[in-house]
Amino acid sequence: MVKKLTPDEIKKITHGIPRTRYPWALETYYSRRIRTLVSGWHSIAKDFITRLINPQVKGGSQILTDDNDDHSDDIAAAIAILIAAINNSDSDAFLEAV
């Protein structure tokens, strides 16, 4: 899935910084990329929760039972859809670049 970097690729990424120096720029770069990924996943999760799960729940912890239907299957299905949406949200090229 992820291949090991070659010495030329390492030199390109680190811009030739000696091993004795800490690569702050590289850390900042990775931090921004990870923050982008996480914020994208957060927005997807927030949207799915608002549209699919919140209508099934009242008061934060009680599942609606006004029509004597069991909504736990609906919530489990919504969570499965949410997980699939997050897994398919980013392209393989973007994740490989990170």
C-alpha cells in the first residue's frame, strides 16, 4: 500500500536538511495535511448525524419510540453509511501523497 521512500525522495521532501536538525517545515506540512483530512471527515460525520441520526433521537440519549418501532436498526444503518462515506471521501492519490 505505502512504499518506502527512496533517498532522492527523502532529499526532495526534506530539502536537504541535515539529519542533525529537526525538520519543522516537514512537521508543519504533515500537520496541515492531517488537519485537512480530519476536518473533512468531521464535516461528513456532522452532516450525516444531523440528517440521519438526530431525527431518531430525542433529548440526547433516548431513542424515539412514539410509533413502537425499533429505531436502533435505522441508527446502525446510518452509522454504517457514515463509515462508508468517510472511507470513500478521499482519493487514493491524496492519501498516498500524505
